[in-house]
Amino acid sequence: MTPHTEGPEEAARQASVGDAFRRLYTDARGYAAAEAEKQKLRLSLIMAGVRNAAIFAVTAFLILFASLVALLVGLIHVLEPMIGPLGATLVIFAAGIVIAILLLLLAKGCITRMKKAIAP
């Protein structure tokens, strides 16, 4: 049996293993950097889509609100000949308050059911 000595072949093999690990480390860092850039680009695309969707949703809400105001003004004009301008305004206002209270009671019921469902 010969004693284990480090010859030129062993040194070359060690150097090639070290080089392989250095290349692996460099490649891994490059891959991680490329992946981070890809995710940044992906996030910017998502954020642009969310921003555009929010703009469209807010615009739709404003148009819906304007349409509702126009409807209420129209109802006041329709009721004016029957009960006068002040009476028509008060009737539409009272109806709006009643509808708002009913919607708030429905919302309260939903919250109460949700609390009961998640209670331990």
C-alpha cells in the first residue's frame, strides 16, 4: 500500500472542484438576480393592471352616482305637480333615508351572522 500523497493529479482535481463551486456560486447569484428582476417586472405589470382597474371602477362609481342623482331629480320633477316642490323633495328625501336605514340593517345582520360563524 502506498501512502496517500497529493500529487499533481489530485491538486488538479481539487482545483477543478473549486472552480466548479465558484462557477456554481456565480451562476446561482446570476440566476437569483435575474429571477428578482423578473419578479419586479411581474409586480410592475400587476400594479399597472390594478391601478387601471381602480381608475375604471372609480369612474364607473362616479357615473353611477351621477345617474342616481339625475333619477332623484327627475322623480322630484314628476311629483312636483301633485304635491308641490317642497313636498316632492321631502318625499324623495324620506324615501332615501328609509332605503339607507334598511340597507344598514341588512349590513348589520351580515356582520352579526359573520361574528356568530367565527366565534369559538
